Amino acid sequence: EPAAEGAAAAGATEAAAKPAATTAAKAKTAKTAAAKS
């Protein structure tokens, strides 16, 4: 099923992107905190 394959690929991409987004958000928060201090 191409549709199922596409959904699985999208899920894998999303799972891979989430940690990267979290890391970026944490880095931004740390930068903001450093700038305020």
C-alpha cells in the first residue's frame, strides 16, 4: 500500500524532526536567558 508507506514515512520524519525542534527551542531559551542576565 503506497498510502500506508507514505504515512509511515511521514511519521518517521515527524519523529525525527521533533527532537530537533525541541533542541532548537531549548537553545533559544538558553540564549534568551543568557542575554537577560
